Amino acid sequence: MLSVGEVARRSGVAVSTLHFYEAKGLIAASRSGGNQRRYARDILRRIAIIRVAQRLGVSLTEIAGLLKPIPAGKTPTAADVREMVASWRTALQERIDGLTRLRDHLDGCIGCGCLSLEDCPLRNPSDRLGEEGRGPVLLQRP
């Protein structure tokens, strides 16, 4: 069993982050006789998965859902991780596609110099995009 300080040191996350993850149900700790948190060693792999998923933009709610089938105290296996990563690939590709569209359209809007998406005579004559929806309609198109 590892203390909260040991887990923080070995995982590279702050103690407050560990408490936050615990409050969100992402990790679990037991209590020592002195009421101190103690973590099983498998927690290090779970934290690594959480951190990688967060860097990829996966929400904590999604991460919790992915970790839910793996009971506390069980180290996620390579197969468990492969299953998680497969579900991330689609979401990541959607983000990549969205960022690519943003990159490709952003310079077109700013390029004319007017900096107005609402009434730019080149990109949005007569504000016709306002009828299609709210927000950056051009950037939200597939």
C-alpha cells in the first residue's frame, strides 16, 4: 500500500489532484488505522490512464465511464487499455477534423481585414449564415 504522498510523487500529480480524482470516483483509497489514505499499487496505472486521457481532451465523466468496468484494486490490463484507446480514436479524429476546419477557415475570415463574421460582404453577404444557426456556423460545418 502507498501513502498519498508516495502516490503523488510517483504519479507526478499533486495530492489535491488525487483527492479530486477520488471525489470524482476515478480512484479509490482505503484508510489506515490512523485514518490516512492508502492506495494499492494499481492506482499508479489508473492515474497514468487518467492523465493521458485528459491530455487527449477526454472529459473526466468519459474517463470515469471507461474505468467503471475495471474494479478498484484491479490493475487495468493491456486489453482494457486497448478497448479504451479504441473509443478515444473516434473522438480524437473528430477533434482533429474540427481543428483542421478551423485552421483552414480562420485565415479566410481574417484575411479580408474586416474581422467581422456577422456582416462580412465576402464571407457572409446579408448575414445569411445567421439564418442557419448560432455561433461560428462556417467553422461548425463538416
